[in-house]
Amino acid sequence: MKIRKGKGATDKRGSDLKGDTLRLRHSLLLCNHAVKNATTYLIFILIAITSDNAFSQNLLIKDYKVPITSAKSFLIDFNYNYATAGKEERANQGKVGTIYKTFYESLNHGHSLDLIWSASRNGDANDYRTEFDWRLKKYARPERKIFSSVNLHGAYVKGDERPPFDVTIGWGLGRFINATALAKAVRIEDFLLFSGQLYDDLPANTMIQLGQLIERQKEYRDSHGDTYKRVWYDDMTAVIKNSGMLKAEEIDATGILRMDEVLFRERISDRFYGWDATFGTKVELLTAKSSIKRTLPAADVTARYSRPISWRSQLNEKVTVNSPIGGNFFRTYSITSASDFSYEVTNRIDFVINYRLKSEKRSKETAALTSHSLTTLFIFHIENQVNLITSMQLTKSSGTPLNQSYVMTLNYRVF
């Protein structure tokens, strides 16, 4: 499917296009009623995808290929709820958490790290949890998709005697590319088109070159120090000028300011595309308590898939299945699934929906225990990397009633 964004497409600074106005009205109307029920959210997704595809440019995200791609993020979340009725305390809950993620992929190898820490207080009770997931893969040959992999996972929860660890070793097939830089290039081009500085859409090869320059920010900063922006912006301007689509000799001051806003002050969600599947053996190295025996080695299959549905939306999927090797193979098992969809309503408002499934059959005599979790979020990018997040969560586990919760969170994005 081509991901396009046609002539006259604009950013949040204004548009007289009826399609943009209609899309924003629909989005705001749905935002007002979103917390009422999950059906409204599903309708919202359909409208988002349909309206976003109305604007297009002859450019495929999969055309963006780079030998090295990477991403890094560090977020801090905190929320607190205190309520009383007369002299009676009704709520006294607080939580703080951090999320650190890195991603790197080259022709020869790739690695990623997810590190999550959280602490909470509910009345007089305190709780905390740490979890990390580190993955390394080595490709058999450059530009091929076959790789060997090692995955190390660990977690520590208050009350555990020690942090449990497990390792999965195997081989797999597939690759991922981070195309966020290209999404930033598209947003810059939007403004240049809207402000009349371009004759027409930039050619696909120009957009790819512009994205590659954006991705080289660290290289420019290391080479030119504090004044690197001048050289960096000059090189980006030269690429646009060489396309023959720039009307003037240079990009005007408003265009440069818009570039700076997109690259440094606006939050653009990560845009990944690709897939991989890993087949391996999972071995428990350490249990949470010395009295608990380690489980048998298990066959483990993990599949991941990412696709930008449009320039403003992203879909991510991950499924993991494992079962102990031996007589209970597939008589006992664990299945986890994570689905994430994000859509940029405007340049400062994101809509996200997460679905989590976990199913475990711990012995052949017992039934599988299954839990579902559906979370919908609106992320409002305020200023200076501060975000306000409103969320609704529905959870349902085997043998328990449906539970729902509403949370408002302040989030600070360190980088």
C-alpha cells in the first residue's frame, strides 16, 4: 500500500482544506465521547485511518533503507490521586515510573534494551518493580535476513528473595528499520508546500536523502560542536534545492523555524517497519526464591511485526509462545500477545490503544488462565517535553469480573 500525502497537505499552523477541517472536527467530537465505551474508540480508529489516507505523496515508507538505524528514548511518568469525603479518606494512591529504550540495527548485527522501573504507594503500602529485556542478534551475512539471537530477561518485584533471570538462545529471520526521520522530513515538506515555497511534492529520492540527513544529527553535532545546526540545516536546504522544486534560492526564515520546531520541539512517535521471527530455547537461570525449582527448558517462538499504516499512524504486534521440552510439550504452555496502535490526531495530540493478552496452562490437569487488558490513551504534548496523558483501562481475567480504571498522568520525556 502506498503511503501518500498529496498537494496542499499542511501542518497544524493552518489549512483551508475542507478535508483537514472535517477530520479535526470528527477527531474532537470523538475525543469528547471516547471515555464512554470501547466501541467509540474503534470508530475513531476507522475515521483516523480513512481521513489520513486522503493526503498522499508518491512515496513508500519501505523505500527508506539505511545501513544503520537506531532509536533511543527515556520517559518519566508520575501520577497521584488523593480524595476525601468529609474526614474519610477515599483515595491515597501515587505512582512514579521510568521507561528507557534503545534500538540499533545495522547490516551485521542489532541490539535492543527495554528497562522499566516503577514504584507505587497505596495508603500505607508501598510497592516497586524493575524489569529489563536485552536482545542481541547477529546476521549470518550483511543484507541478509537470517540471524542468531540471544535474549536476556529479568525482573525484580518487592517481596522477591532475588531477581529471576531467563535466557533464550535461537535463530531467526527478518529485519526492522526505524523510519521516524523520514516522517519528520514529510512534516517539513508539508509546511514548505503549504507556505508556497515548493512548486510541487519533492521527489521520493530527495525525501529519502532528507530523512538520512536528519538521522545523522549526532554525527553533525560530534563534528561541528555547538554550531552544528547551521551546517546541518545548510546541507538539508541544499538537498531540497537540488531537487529543482524550491522556488527561491533559499528556504525562507519561516521554513527554517518550522524545521527547527519539527526536529526539536514536536513529538513524533517512532515509525518502524519490518518483521522478524525467532525460534529458540528458553532456559530459566534464577528463580525469585531459592525454594522454587527452576522450570524445564522450553521451546520458544517470538514473532514481531511493525507497520506505519500512514504518515500519522503506526501498528506494532508481538506474540510469544513457549512450552516446556519433554513429556508436557504443548500440554502446558504460555502465550503472550501485545498489540499497539497509535495515531497523531494533530501535531500535539496522539491517540494510542494497547491490547495485551496472556494465557497460561500450568499443568495438564488444570484449565488455562487467561487475562485481557485494553488501554486507550490520549497524549497531549504540552511544552518543554512535558506531556499530559489521560487513559482508560479495561481488564478481565479468568474467574474475575471486568475491571475498569481511569488515570491521568504527567509524563516528562528526557530524550
